Amino acid sequence: MNIATKPLDLKSETAALLAALGVDSAAFTGGDMASRTPVTGEVIAHLPTDSADDAKAKIDAADAAFRAWRQVPAPRRGELVRLLGEELRAHKADLGRLVSIEAGKIPSEGLGEVQEMIDICDFAVGLSRQLYGLTIATERPGHRMMESWHPLGVVGIISAFNFPVAVWSWNAALALVAGDSVVWKPSEKTPLTALACQAILKRALARFGSDAPDGLSQVLIGGRDIGEVLVDHPKVPLVSATGSTRMGREVGPRLAKRFARAVLELGGNNGGIVCPSADLDMALRAIAFGAMGTAGQRCTTLRRLFVHESVYDQLVPRLKKAYESVSVGNPLTSSSLVGPLIDKPAYDAMQKALEEAKAAGGSVTGGARVETGATDAYYVKPALVEMPAQTGPVLEETFAPILYVMKYSDFDAAIADHNAVAAGLSSSIFTLNMQEAERFLAADGSDCGIANVNIGTSGAEIGGAFGGEKETGGGRESGSDAWKAYMRRATNTINYSKALPLAQGVSFDI
Ligand code: NAD
């Protein structure tokens, strides 16, 4: 628990990791933007930031690269992503460790994030030979109709701190096989892992050969002002933005104003329902990981739990025990399951939500700060809050480990309550009753982009489309047919007859 048990020199270790990954030291020393590790709260690097003019120049370079890259055949583009996957495999340990240092994740989650990058690269390589369009029956004789999928342009990527590398890879791997170039504005809280990813991609590009143009991948270092340059730039036809709903409310209308495409991956307020027939041992484990894993800092974190009154007294005391006993501490020097919150504002927001919950009649287990000796690091005991009803802070996403637990008696009412929040990202039901499970997945069941049965709300695989409805933004990334957002579709009609019949029987004889 005490971070002083083993002396750490995270600044030196970070510099060594970045050097091993191929990042030039000028990119993380002597700059104007301080980068902190949430593990100890100390400053570990100073990065030079991009000005608006720098950002525009990088976007111009990416646009020029796009014009060459779109001419490279898609399976060949897939070869670049295959090499990226190889480089990620080779550098998994170093990049995973850097994720743990910069985002505070426990080692298996840091490594898991890099594994997710490798998985999406594999997926995208296969996709590079499967960018299929349809052949469509036409009503006109001697005609053929088909769809072609073409590269779109520069893809802007804005990412959040909590998945500092995976979100980039979900977008970049698909964009690169689709024939697009990418410009990435990572979170200002996690810029170092972005530099590392760029260096790893550079290694893949060096092995790929000269048909990859310079400027294909760019990183913009800075705050939201630099993100706004990307959002407003006319040469960026798609921005995939991951972060809070507040951010999406600003970014979405700006993109709409210039008719650019948006993939918005915003906040979640994810719920689960535990039914009378649930396997409670399994539910307990799934709930514990879903609610406490990554210190409650996943967009898919379980935040609301509806437990049937007949099993409430069996499940909730066991859950409370798990909350009381879970190990919280330095993820780099201990085998803790719960690492730090990202910063003080996150801690303050958690305490405020807990006060509001108490005022609304909630009974709180946990939630206190865990002292580690580092004044600028914010470790907390995850909080379980028994609530009399779904009111006040339960209706909002607080990006911290708080699980609100409520009792239900009527299944339809539980589904209605589950859906009665603004966000619509992920959801779960725990039941062995087929009717309940199917109802939860049906049109009048969960209204989320992700609906699971007998597994938790978090830990999605890359093969499915990832994203959510309502204030989660409606975007889809990663697997399934999410690639279509990164390409433009042309419908082609070819007349191979000697006549010119018009559609809908229209005649226009001149
Ligand atoms: P945030 O909204 O504070 O920042 C996210 C990114 O947006 C950062 O890079 C930031 O610089 C940029 N940004 C902020 N305002 C901007 C603006 N006006 N124009 C352009 N860029 C702007 O989010 P955060 O605190 O880093 O991350 C936590 C949030 O992200 C949570 O709400 C979480 O649920 C959400 N999230 C969602 C998903 C998803 O896939 N749905 C995934 C991860 C995180």
C-alpha cells in the first residue's frame, strides 16, 4: 500500500522507456507542457506543444500524404498495419509499462491495452482485403449498379486519458487500411504514450518501404485549443472524438457546421440488472471487475446496479466485503487491483458525488482517500452506495469508482430505470432465465450500444462495433462494419446497352 516501499525514479524510467521505444528526447524534455504520472503525482516530462500554425502545417502534410496513400492498393496498405502489429508485439512490455506509468493502470491492464492494439491491427489486416461494396439489381435493362468504397481523407483522432493508446489504434488501424492519413490529438494528461505510438509506427513505416508517403501519421501535442484546430480544419473530413459528453457537445456542432463527419465516443453511465435466478458467484466477480477495475475510470465502468429484492441480501453484503478488502495502491510496486485516480479534480468530483448521494439518502461503503505518502497522488477506496432511488448523482457519470446499488421488485420497472439516464453506452443482465435475457436484448430492452448477458459492462473485444447511443454520441469504432465511417461510398451505375432507359419510367425524348 505504501508507495515508499520501493524507491521509484519514474522520471528516469519514463525517459529510458521512451528512448527504447524510439522517441527523441527533444520531444519530452525542456518543453512548456508538464506531464505527470498519477502513480506518484510527480512531473516526469516536459513536452514542447504545437501552436495553431504547427497544427495546421501537420494537417496540410497529412492531406498531401493522403493523396498519395489512397493510390496504394488496400492489401498493400494492410501490410503497413501488419508491420505495426509486429512492432507492437515486439514493444508490448515497454509500451504497457509506459501506459501504467502515465495512466496509472495496473500492469495487466497496461499490457491488455497494448494487446487490444495488436488485436485491432490483426483485424484491420484482414479487412484490407475485404473492403467490399455491394452489387445491386437495377431496374434498367443492360445496366449494372454497384457500390465502391474509396478512401476518405485526413482522419482526426481526439482521445481521452483513460485509454491512451488503444483508442488511437482502433481508429488508426482502420483509417490506414481504408487509405486515409491520421492526425492524432491525444489527451493532455497522457501525451507520452502518444509519442511512443508514433515512434512505433515510424519503425513499421521504415520497414514498409517508399510507397508510404511522409506525413501519413501526425501527433498534435497540446490542450483542447489544439483539438479545436483539428475539429475546425476544412481538410479533415472525419473527426473521431473520444472523451466526455461535455467535449462532444462542443465538438459535434462544430463538425456539423462544416458538414464533416463525427464519430463521437462519449461518456457512459452503465447499468446492470441482477435477477432472481442469477449465478451470484459469477455476478459478484463480474460486478467487482466492472465497477472497480481501472479505478472506475473506464467509459464502460459499471456505475448503477439494480438487484432483485429476493437476492439483494445475499449479494450486496458479499459485494460490500469485496469493496472493503480490495487492494488499493501503487500499481508499479504492489499487486494492487486498484490504482490511482488520474488527478485531484477526479478525486474532488468523486467526493462531491458521494456527498450528494448521502444527501439523497444513500448509504456509503468506502470512498475514502488512501494515503500513500505522495501528496499529489490520489488513491481511493472504491465506493459502493446503497441508494433508495435513482436520483441526484446516480443520473450522472462521475469518472471514479462509485457503484450505486438499488433494489427492484418489478422487471419492467428495472428496465425502465436502467434506461432512464442520458448516456447509453454499455449494459449487463445477470440471469439464467431465458425470457429475461432475451427481453433485455430485445427492442424494448436495454437502449445501449452494448448489451451483455452474464458478463460485465466493461472489457469489450475489438471484433464488435464499439460505441453507444443517446449522450454517448452514437459513434461506432473498432470491429464489425465500423470501417465504413472511414471511407466514402460511391454508387456507380454502368450502362452497357445501346439504349438510354430512364429510371422510374421517365421519358425525355429530344
Ligand atoms: P475530456 O472530454 O476531458 O477530454 C478528451 C479529449 O478531448 C482530450 O484530448 C481533450 O483535450 C479533448 N477536448 C476537450 N475539449 C475539446 C474541444 N472543445 N475541442 C476539441 N478537443 C477537446 O475527457 P477525459 O477526462 O480525458 O476522459 C474521460 C471521459 O471520456 C469520460 O467521460 C469517459 O466516459 C469518456 N470516454 C469515452 C469512451 C467511449 O468510447 N465512449 C472511451 C474512453 C473515455
